[in-house]
Amino acid sequence: MKNYTKTDLGKFEEIAKMENGKAFLHDALGLSSCEISVNSVPEGFALPFSHKHIQNEEVYIIIKGKGIISVDGEEIDVSEGSAVKIAPHAARTLKNTGNGDFRFICVQAKTDSLEQFGLKDAELC
């Protein structure tokens, strides 16, 4: 039995062709602690709706481009290198405001569920 799972998402140009420019990793990797999506949306793209979560926070990590993430009506400018955490129950949406593709990773996990991280969850082998 292997202690890892690998998937190949392809190039960002291929991800952009998927529904809503989004590749989910939960099923592809058999994730049990979070959901991760890799996203590439074209210039001018805007989510046509806001959404919120019941128990999961989200972290958006911007890889390329510029955009606006709206949280409870407040617009937050983001660009390559930005990271934004959004609490559950906050209404959120996003749009690409740059020239070219807007690429980001979104990590979704249950709020207050992380018990250890980094070196606290490591041992030398």
C-alpha cells in the first residue's frame, strides 16, 4: 500500500477550460481533512453569486493576476502573493479585475479543527 496519492491537473490553461475554471482535489486525492481547489479564471470573470459556508473557513492564495474578493460587501483588492482567510457565515464572491488569467488556490477546512501543525506534528525518521 502506498502512503501517498498523486494526480496531474495539467497546465493552468486546461484548468481554465473546466467548469468555472476550477479543479477540486478532494476526490482526486482522497482528502480527508480539507478541500482544495486550483482555479484559473479568464479576464473579466466574476462569480455570478455570493456564497457562505456553515462550518468551513476558506483561504484564498493568489498565484497570478489581480482581483477583488468581496466579503460581506467589503471589497478586498488582491494580487499575486496575497492570501485572504474568510470565516464561515461570511458572504463571499470574487472577480478578476486584471489583464489576463486570475489564478488562485482555495483551501477549505473546518474552523477550529487544527490541533497541531508544523514541527508540533512532525517527528524525525
